Amino acid sequence: MKKHVNLLSLVLVMIMAATMLNGCGKEATPTVNSSAAPSSIAPEEPDTIKALLPPISNQFIERLDKVQAAFHKQYPNLTLVIEAASWNDRIEKLDTQVNAGTPPDIAFLGSELIAKYVNMGVAMNITKYATADMISDYDAAPLKYMKNGDGLYGLPAYMEIHGIGGNKEYMEAAGIDWKKIQTKGWTFEEFDAAVKKGAGVKGANSTSKYGLVFATAGTTTKNFIEIFAKNAGMPSEFNSDIKYVYTSKKFLNVLTSASKLIADGANMNATAGERWNLFLTGQTMFTGKGLATFESSAKANNAKLKAKDGSAVAGSVPVDYVVMPVPTSNGASPAYYSVVDGYVTFRGKTAPTEVHMKNVVKASYFLASGENAAQTNADLFAVNITKTARDAESKYPIEREADNLASVKYLMANAAPARPEIPSDKQAKGTKIMDEVIIPKFQALLAKEISPQTMYDAVYEAAVAAFGKDGIVKD
Amino acid sequence: MKKGNGGITVRQKHSAYAKEDNIWGYLFISMAVIVFCVFTMYPIVNACIISMQKYNPIQSKWVGLDNYNGLLTDKLFFKSIRNTVVYTVLTVPVNIAISFILAILIFPFKKWMQTTFKAIYYLPAVASGVSLSVVWLWIYSSLPSGLFNQLIGIFGLESQNWLGQSKTAMFSLVLMSWLSSHGTNVIIYIAALLGIPKDHFEAAEIDSATFFQKVHYIVLPMVKPTTLFLFVTGIISSFQVFMNAYLMTAGGPDNNTTMVGLLIFNNAFKYSEFGKASAQALILAVAIAVISLLQFKFMGDEIEY
Amino acid sequence: MGLYNDYNNNIKLRCLRNGLILLPLSLFAVATLFPIYFMVISSFAAPVEAGAASHLLWPTKWTLDSYIFFFNYSKYSTRWLMNSLIASTAVTFSNVVFASMTGYAFSKIRFRGNKLLFNILLCAMMIPYQVTQVPLYILIVNTFHMQNTYAALIFPSSVSVYNIFLCKQFMSSIPNEIIESAKIEGCTQLNIFYRIIMPLSKTVMAVVAITTFMSNWNTFFWPFLVTSKMEMQTIQVGLKNFSFANSTYFAPMMAGATIAAVPMFVLFFSMQKYFLEGVTVGAVKG
């Protein structure tokens, strides 16, 4: 035993020594951010830019090395170091780094998070460092989402509009004029009527069970509120007078419409995986939320069914995915919920130099425009938002139905506008109410444990506590 | 006073031992203490300091006990504590009891069977948490195709929304805990059982003790240190756990399955109120410490021969 | 094992009793096994997105595609397994040696501050990781610049309080007479530890080895934080890369999880012999 223990300790000491030596050797190159007081750095001097990116599209991770190499080729003195992170956890990692005072220069985030970082003082305003050419390359609407107050805090990658997905066969069998609705929109009453018709529709290979399956389980609960509230006359959480709008009766209306849909046969308890599975197996006419890229997933499954190789989803049938807009209510004009994700720029405890910021902007622009954007957006079935990307589009063709493309364009043209003038502390309070009151109560509402009125009252109470009686909308 | 070897008195020998023991004691614990101080104590001290600031990575502001005061009026904080306590009370004692029973039940069998069962109970610990939660999400799915719904469908009952309803959400989480990962605890209990000397049982058999008497009078007292260990560590980890619950219910309908750990997590990362999160964490730690103290008082007397 | 009546005379009764015990054991075994069974079975399905994946108890098409997908996914896939192996093995060794030494010291050696120090260590376990994470991160990455090193993966968990506590509890039942008589014979504490304590603690050391390896192998967040380069990531971090914005490659994730589970099996079975015999403490009474 003694011999074994001695051997054990020896091996252990060797391992520890080896790792320490190893550790000393593998130190990452310290970036400019972590150095002391920045003095002048000549523009041609070598600089490193760190980016924290999730797998933006399924194929994105494979291309990382090529992207880094291409950037270095274009700017020989600059090195782009991309750190890959998993989608669910990158926010926690980013926040740890932010709180430690050493965030990456660029992080890929949803634009709704910009307010939080502006509040903390760590988001970097790039208005001064982006050239006029870069700015004019972008469409105005998505670019506005990356603004907060007067500053621009990053560059957008794509603008994805959330809609509803429809099964073409079922809609036609139920007599719904989907082509018209795709580019003209519809009201909630029309949608509800369609959902009622949607159960029991017979198709060639299947019969539908539900009119609508909307994913609200787990972390997807937010989706319903967001996309329906916007089209119910509340395109933003705050109105033009910067008052909180979810205290208006229109919000109560959204809640009752959720209850109505459930009463009319919609399944609003599914998880994201289930809502897609039910769509592919022909058990539902509508699925929500619906993204444009679902079209390619459906096509892929159809191809597998045709090939009869057994790899298609069990029990699935050929389905044609149709992009449908979210219905409007309260007679409001459409304001479709758009998600703008982009490359947000950061600073750490030590302020970065001007030259470094210019380099960071160059890197962001490289990632968010031209070929890179075109390729990523083609993976995602997202419409390109920069001129340079549109020019490069032809290299990455995607197979998309013309009707769906027309619908997506209509949706983008009517997207809810960004509101950068809303002060970030108010936005933070709004987010807190959403997370701590609206979402939990909505889960209870979906489980039929509370009524829409009870939930509305709770939201009202929380809003008054947060914004005061004058900071909310009363009608 | 007895004279030991070489004319040294016993008392002198004892104090010589004592001094030597001091040195050896410190030597033996040195590595652990160093690692502890650098990687555990230092961050904790930092966290205490942060809990009294309105923390910001660039410039923090000292606010004293404001964070703590805010918590006293926070209804959600108290709700989450209640949820966490309920979850802990329902899972820790039951899990320990199940592990103990399983460990005892494995004993009458031949070695190869023992190994098989041990391996089976150990398995869930081996599978990564993410894949396990995916499986359990399917088991608890609210659709009629979910496993539980299929099972109760056999009895003619309606499909339930296990994770989305207040009356079943907490219980679903508890049941998930009861049915998974006993492996570590079973192994620890088996190790403890192996340490019981056979002569105790032989003596009991001479007195013709029954099985249950043997368990009550011999086994349970002899494994008390292990039971105490499992209770203390079980409660510590149960109070801090939240990730699995979050993946399954996202805090449950109307915050009915929101645990304290989730609040700390949200405050630290989602709302970037790091100071507040640290204050919550310290309050939680104090609560756990008090409970652990009580456990030591009840179960902590050392077993000496 | 003297706990159970051997029923040497009545084989039928013994079989009946064993059979009755077998029933709840097996039921529990099935319930416990089911998620694992599902995980392994799903790994043999085709690599498609989760939403499109059908959750079947028996796949319609068996394929190793998902395993191939997993290894081809990143040129670092095998490297991830290696990193996990290195880190977990080092942490396990370190814990087995130092936790047992420390546990022994706290339970049997009388030195000044014994109880106080132990209580401090215990209390430190009670602080949730979320708030110590950032200061620890600042320490390791900003102050020591140890990111992307094996040291960062190993040192913080090289001796855990859980293991110290476990060893202390087990070693407390070693009779003091053995130790006293060894001291009288002139053994130093080090000798006592090597010659007496360690042989008697084989079982608990095996437990420490298995549980430490397993928890370190499964840990995700800390390696995720301190590694930014893909070649230094561990297997759990790498597996998570299969989750995309709106879909997850389910089968390859399960394939990776199955592969990741294999080393622990190997470890478990190789540690088996420490679990099958008791260590006779009664030797001292002789």
C-alpha cells in the first residue's frame, strides 16, 4: 500500500507541475483593454479584437476559422479572435465578464439587451468611430434598434419578424384566403374564426387535431404576449409620452384573446419542440411562433419523406409551410414584433483608445455586412439588411416560395419601430415587470388558474409601484 | 504518575505528543487550507463586500445595508424561500431514506448482482443534466403523447399539464428528484455499511435479534455520521439548486416553483444587480448555517468504541 | 454479511426472501434506468433538429450517423474528451490524497483550532456559487491571467470541502486505540496515516475518487467561463454547442453525452473491488 501511495503522490506532483508549466506557456495574449492607461497607438499597429459569438446559424461554427482568416487578410495588422459560446449560456458568461470589468469587445446579442448594458455604463457608443459609408449601408429600421438615446451601440446582423406558420393544405380545405392575408394582414376575429375551423380539417394524409399550437411552455412564455400585444395598439411598452402602456384596457384585451383561443381549441401549452413536431405530423393548422426559416425545415422533412429512407420525423406528412402575419386587434394598425440581433460593442473598466474602437468597429462591420452577413442570413432565411449583403446574396441562393418572400417583405415593411429615446432605467423597470409579474401570471392564466382580469390587476398594481400613478396609461 | 520509557513521565510524553500533533495537524491540512483561502475564502469575502455596494464594474457605490433592507419587503424573495424550503423538506429526507433502504436491500445478494444494482443506481449521475432534463420534459409533456399522460390514460384519466399547473408543478419536480440520482448516496451508504464490524452482528444473533432489531440497534447508530453528512450536504445543495427546475418550469405558474437560487441568478446576471444578489446569497447562507447547526446538535455526537 | 439471516438450512425461504427484495429493487432500477436508456437509444437516431426529432422508445432507423456527426462537428471533439479526462483525473487524484489527509487531521489529530477551522470550511460550502463566481473569475482571469489553462480548470476544485467532510465522518469511526498504540510504538503521524489509516479507508477513498471524478466530469459552467479557445474546452462545454437559436441537434447531443458517460463507467467498475469487502476494523480487539 505504501508503494502505491508513494507512486500516487509522485504522479500527482508530476501532473501538478506539468499543468503549472503548461499554464504558464498557454497564456492568452493580453488585449489592449486590460493594459494600463492608454497612450497613443498608431493606426497601423497590431491590435486584437475579441468577439463572443454563439452559433448564429447551424453552419456558423464551421466557418469561424475562415472568417478570422479573411478578416486578417483584409486588415493585416488586426487579429479577430472569436470565442464560441453556447446560445443558452452566453449571456451568463458575458455578464460574468462584464461584472469582472473585462468584457469582450463585441458580443452577439438581442437588441433588447442593449438598454441593460447602457445602464451599467459598459456599452460602447460607436457613432464617432463608424464611417459614414458603414452607416449608410444599413436599412434605417434595423439600425434604429441598435440605438439607445443618442448613441449607436453596435451593428445589426438581421431583422427577424415573428409570425404564425400555416399549413397550406389545411388552410385551403378550410376556405381561408391565405394569399391575401399574407400581404394584407388580418384581424383577431378572422384569426379566431380560422382557428375554430382548424380542428378536424381533413387533408390528404392526415386530419388536424388543433387549430393552433402556440408554444408557451418553459422559457417561451414571453412570445405570445410580445407578438400579440404589439399588434393590439401597443407597439412598444411605452407610448409616445413615455408612459407604460400595459396598464391600458388593450392589454386586458390581449389576455382575454389568449383565453378565447384556448376555449376555441388552441393548444397553448406546448414546448418549442412539440409545436414543430405537431406541425410536421399534420396535427395542427397553425403553429406559433412562426419563423421564416421553418420553411426550410419543412422542405427538408418533405424531401426525406419522399426518399422514404426512414429518417423523416415519425408520423410526419408532407406539409407546405406558409408565412402568416400575426393578427391585429382593437382596430390597431399592424406593428409586427421584430427581433434584431446584432454585434454589440463593449468597454471594460479601463476605457479603450480611439484607435482600438475604430478597429472594433471595423471588425463589427466586417461580420455584420457583405459576404459574412449574406451567408449567415441565407442559413437563417433572414432577409438582408445591408446593401453590400444584398449584393452578395446571389452567391448564397435559398429556395423559398415567392409567396412567403412577399409576406416577409410585407411584415418587415410594417415592423414595430424601435424606440431608442426611452430612458434605459425605465426600460429596465419594464423588463422587471415582464419577468416578475407578467410572465408568471400568464403561465397561471394559461393553466386556467387565474382570470385575465386578475392578471391585469396584478400588472396594473406592479406598474403603479414602479412608475407612479402618472407614469402609466389610464383609459 | 506512571513512568514510561527512559524516565519521561506520561504527562510529559502527552504534552510532547500534543505539540508534535499540533505541527502534524497543521501540516496535514496545509494544502487544503491554502486552496481554500485562495479559491474559496477570498471570493466569499469579496462577495460580502459587494453585498454592501450598488455594484458596477466601472464604479461601485457603497450603500451599506440598503440591499438587505430592500429584501425584507420583497414578497417574491419570501415566496421563493418558501418554495425552496418545501422542495427541500420533501426531497432530502425522502431521498436519504430511499438510498438507505436501497443500500440495505442490496446486501443479501451475490457479488455480481450487487455490482449490477450499484451500477444501475449510479447511472443517472453519469448522464449529463441537460439530456436528463430533455427526457423528463418528454415524460411530463402536457400532450397526450407524453409518457405520464399515456400511463394515466390507461386508467382512463385525462391528460394533465404536469409542469404548467400549480397543483402538479412542484410535485412533478419532487418526483423527478425521488426517481433520479441515488447512486452517490447509495454508494456512500454501502461504504458505511461495510465498515460495521461483523462481530456486532454475531453478538446480536446470539441474542436472537430479528432483522429489524439489528437495523435499529446496530446499523442505524453505526451509520449516523454518514447520515449526518448526507443530511447536511443534501440540504446545502437542495437550497442552492434551481437550474433543473428552471429548465422544466421556468419558475412555474405564478412563481410557484421559483427557487431562491433562481432569484440570485437573475439578480446577478439578468438585472445586473450584483450587490442585491450577493445580499440574497448571504442571507441564504446564514439560513443554511442555522439549519446545519441544528442538525449537528441532533445527530452530531461522535461514536466511540 | 451478518445483517441478514443466512437461512443456510432453508434455501426455499431464502429464495423467497431474496425474491421479495428483488421486486422493489428492480422497480426502482427500471425507473432510474429509463432516462439513460432513452438517452442511449436516441443517440442512434439520425442527426436532425430537436423539433423534428421523434421521441421513440425504439428507433425506426438505426444509424451511427449521429456519432460520426459528433466527431466531425468540430475538429476539437476528441480534444474535448481529452481535456475533460486530464482535468478530472488531476482533480480526483488531488482530492483523494489531500482530502483524506485533511479529513484524518480534523477527525483524529488534536491541534489548536481544529473545530473552528472545520466549521469555517463547512460554512463556506453554504454560499451559492453565483456570487462567488465573479470574484473568482476576476482572480483567475484578470489577476492571475490563467484563462485557457489546465491550472484554471484544476486548482479551484483541487481539494473540496465536501470530500474533507466525507473523509472526516468515515474516519471518525476508526477506533482511537489503534492510533494510540501506534504512537506508543513511536510512529509519527505520517506513518500512522500511511500504514494504518489509509488501508482502513480504502472504501471511502474509492467513494471520493468516484464522486469527485463524476462531478468534475459533469461540471459545465466553470470550464465554460475560463476557456475561450475551443481547444481548451471540456466535453460538457463542447456538447452545449449543439444548441442553436431555435433548434438543437438532439441525437448528436445524446451521442456525445453517451460517449462522455463511458469513462465514468470504466472508473466505476475498476473501483469495484474496494466496495465488495468490509475492512475489518475489529482487528485491534483481536
